[in-house]
Amino acid sequence: MSTGTGTDTGTGTGTGTGEHAGYRELLREAFVRRYEDGADSWSEEPAMRELVPLLCTELAPGSSVIDIGAGRGRDMELLLAQGHRVTAVDLVRLPDWEDIARRYGAAAAFEVGNFADLADDRVFDAAVDNGVLHHQAPEDYAPYLANVRQRLRPGGLLAVSLFTTAEELAEGVLNRAEDGRLSRWFNEREATELLAGAGFTVTAVRTVRRELPGLAYLLVLARRDA
């Protein structure tokens, strides 16, 4: 793996513990600032809206979904409109949530805080990670995915989007933004191997080009192994 510097977009929630608590707080503060400043360009990025349609190709009607790093709730709204029940989790409470709650009532639930710190033992049919995993510290990839797996029923679906490049990426690249957030660019082999090692079987992969030159999202759909 090579390392470098670069800019990134996306929304997420840190998952480290112990020595990684400082990075968790860095992530939280960085996203609070960006939302307060209206610098969350990813919220309206067209390429970010391709993950839920991929998930819905295999998602049963009326499913329960946890949206990790839900941000302003754009993916949540798409799922709610199709009749699913959605729990949004994010480090930041956003005013958009109030409108979603009014329109969808009990089908929409919200949690403010770190996904890894959810206190109950709820299990879901599917999980959406539209820009979370790639912001974790590399040593937290496995613990993060273990937490996701624990929240899914056997056979449950995980839809995840990862930073990548528009052209084939030979190996992963770890970037650090000016505000300290890490972002990893993955290739398909790395993503598949990472998920397989965490107890998931990949069922679909798509690359979606972004408006930023040379960059793309790697969309991956996977099922939790029994």
C-alpha cells in the first residue's frame, strides 16, 4: 500500500477504540465543521445516489435497514420511499432529519453517535455504508466490519461505497486530508478480500465515475455469511 495526500468527500463515523479515540474525535469534529459550513458537497453528488439502487436489486420488500453515516438522509429517503424501515446513524444531528421524521413517522429512526457504540442489540436485514469504511484508520477496518456483521441477520446485505480511481487501481492508496481525515482508495480485489475476511460474500461490484476528474466510487454489494 502506498500513501499520499489528497482531498476527499464522503460522510462517515470513526470506529476505533483506545489509542484510536483521538482519531474518532478528529472525524467527528471534521464532519461537524463541514456540515456547519455547508461544505458537505457529497450530500448532493449524483454518484452517491447509485448505491441504494444497487442494494435494492436484492433487498426484499419491507426490509429493516441501518444507514451508517447517514448524513442528511438522502439514502434514507430513497429507502423509506420504497417502503423499507430505516435507522440512520451519524456523528452529527442534521436539521434534514426533522423533515424526514415528519414525513415517514415510525418507519424512520435516528441515532446520534458512533455506530460502534450503539447500546442495544438490534439486528437488521441490510446495512448501507455510503462513505464510512474508507475513512477509518486501516487497523480499524476489521473491527468496523465485525460490528457491521454483528448488526446483520445471517444472509443480510451490506452495500458499501469506497473511494477508487476512474482507471484501474493497481494497489490501495491511503490519503490524509488537510483536516486530518484519512481516506483510502480501494481496488476491487482489495475490497473483495477485505469483505471475505470479515465474513461476507460479494455478490455485485460496480464502478461509478465521479464529477471530480480521475476519481470514482467502487460500489460493492455483499451478503453476510451464516
